[in-house]
Amino acid sequence: MTSDARLAALRDKHDRLDQAIWEEEKRSAPDQIALKRMKVEKLHLKEEIDRVGAD
């Protein structure tokens, strides 16, 4: 996979997680454990995006 394709895949996953977080936060009783897990994963993706983008 080229770095451009990898970067696009990471950004897509980051965007999907962002949407999932937003939808979970809208619920009347959001699952705080799931939110924390998704936010941590989103942060890891952001760090990976920064690494791949810097190459």
C-alpha cells in the first residue's frame, strides 16, 4: 500500500470514528466506556496520520 493510500485509509477510519463518537454523545445515556475507547483509538489514528503524512 502506498503512503497516499495508507493516509487516505487512516483518514477515512478517523472520520468514521469521529462520526461514531458524535452519535454516541447524542444518546440520552451515552456509553462512557465505549466513548473513551473510541476517543483513544481516534487519538492513535491521528498520531499515525501525522507519522505517515510526515514521511
